[in-house]
Amino acid sequence: MVFALGFALFALGITISVALHECGHMWAAQATGMKVRRYFVGFGPKVFSFQRGETEYGLKALPLGGFCDIAGMTALDELAPEDLDRAMYRQATWKRLLVMSGGIAMNFLLGFLLIVVLAIGWGLPRFDQPPETALGNMGCVANMNPDLTLQQCTGPGPAQQAGLQRGDVVKAVNGVPVTTWKQFQAETQKQTQPFTYTVDRDGQTLTVPVTPQRTLRYAEEGQPGKEVSAVGVGPDFYEPVQYGALSAIPASVVFTGDMFVRTFQSLMQMPAKVSALVTAVTGGPRDPEAPVSVYGASRIGGETAERGLWSVFILMLASLNFFLGAFNILPLLPLDGGHIAVVLYEKIRNTLRRWKGLAPGAPVDYLKLLPLTYVAVVIGGAYMLLTLAADIVNPVKLFP
């Protein structure tokens, strides 16, 4: 039940983010004197609408986005004679740029506000986390119940008894090199006799003998258990830093800057992730760093809600808004960045013509850009379908 609620809430968050993106365009257009004819959330058949002023507002049956219809967005738009002077394509360059960047700015603003909420309510996570195989809290080895809960236990565990310390970075398990916590865990669970960890402690390499303890573990609820070895240790990590209402603002600005860098890096890596998505669809392992669809993101949102990790839920929603804003900057039609590129081209072209004593050129003919637009839509649509297929066949699992 909690999973379904989290799934629905995250899907609603995505819908609101897209709706506010379109609000950014609409409010900027209205503020600069342009005519907004329609503003709808969703696509498909109309559920309801109402008229307020010169704008029709409404909801459509498929909540998969939204749109804002600004009169004269291109010279191809049919206009009433009285609306010709208010046509968007005839407005000053700065007004057109303001309108086209309004949606992008709205997503960035919403992402920033979510980060502020995170900073005050739960704290901001640190990006400078310890190495993946760094050892954290240690204790006894608790047996697992079939419902995946852990039983009570007391006393020191094998890791403590062996003299391991928090912050030790494990380089090898019984001679097998490990670089991730998953590898460390898998190699440790294989051991049936006393074995050794090769660790880095403050720059010094140590070999530490450990005697494991056998225990029962369940991979999934309702599935048979399996006896494995454990040493009673978890991964090391730095706790999130919580802020007051005033100190949260500058801290959120810095955190948002880091998020921007990571978002654009992820965006640049999207083409290279095609092979990882194909591998996931064809039965291979799913790369947790590969993109996810709206369904996949909502599914992860449901999982975080189910575990009470609302800080992760909010961080994911903020990340989604940063990604939406960054993605729309790409200079490809029909994205906002494509329209911005057209506006800048017209401005540069007309400036050069003015220097030559010529009149401004005609508006860009969008019909000539349709082939490139279709290519972008087909490629983008295929990528989205591939991502959706990967999320259905082999979804990302943040939790074991």
C-alpha cells in the first residue's frame, strides 16, 4: 500500500513539474504582452476546461505532460488580424528568449526549492563519500527472518573481534580484489573457513585474518533462505548535514551547483548508455547509472516511500527537475533549446544584415526544419521506449 502511494505521489510530482514548466512559459508570455490562447495539463481527449480572460485552461485525459499555446509562436501560426502585433515571432529578441527559457528556469527553481526543503528537513547528502569498500559501523551478526527483518543479537561480531576499524578500506577478500561493496559482500559470503582481508588503513596496507560466522539470509521475501558467511559490518558513509532556515539557502546554492555539474555530465553520457539499456532488456545486468523512464522513476519513488526514505524521494524529484531543465536546453527542435537557437540565429543574422545596410530577414521557415525535428523526435521516442522496456523487464533496484 505504501509502495503504491509512493509510486502515485512521485508520478504526481512529475506531472506537477511538467505543468509548472509550462506555467513558466505562460507567465513569461503574459508578462511580456503576448497572448496565451490555451494552457492544458496532459494530452488526448479533454476532460474539462474553463475560460479566464483570453486563455482557456484545462485538463486532458493523459497526464503525460502539458502544453502552452502562445499566439504566433512561429510565422506558420494562423492569427486573427487583431493578434498580429502580439505574435510571439514578431516580438523583441529578449522577450522571446525570456518566454522560451521560462520553462527551464521554472524547473531549476522548483529543483532548488526542493533542495532547500531537504536541507532543512533531513539534511543535504555529501558528495565526497568514502570509498565503496570502506568499513563503517560494526556489531554482531544478526540472523534474518523470512520477512527480511533482522533478529536481535548482542556482543561483538567477527569484524570487531578481528580488530578491523571504521574507515578501513578493503582492497581484497582472501586475495580477490574488490572495488565495490557488492563485490565485498559477495566474496565475504563465499568464505567458509577463516580468511583474510587486505585493507588500507591511513595509507598503510594490512592483512587482517577474520573468522566468519554462518547465518541465514533471504534475497527476497517469500523465497527460500541461504546460509552464507557474515562478519557484522556495514559500509561507511558520511551523514547528511542539516541546516537552519537561513543557513539552508547558501548551502542549497552550493549543493545545487554540484547537482548542475552532475546533471549535465549525465546528460552528455546518455548516448553511451544505449548499450547498457540494450543489455538490460536482453537479460544482462542493469546499470544503476543508466537513465530511467517516468515509470522507472515512479517505481523507485514507491520503493523509497515504502522504506520511509522521504529524503531520497525529495532528492530524486529535485534531480528530475534539474534533468528536465537541462534536457530542454539542448538546441534541438521541438525542445525549448531548439526554439532558443532559432531566436539567436535570427538575431545574429539580422545584426549582420544591418551592418551591411540591409533590411532584417524573414522569420525562419520552420517547414524547412521539419526533417531535423522529425529525426530528433524519432530518436528521442526510441530512446524513451528503450528506457521504458528496460524498466519493465529489468528495473533499477536501489535496495537489495
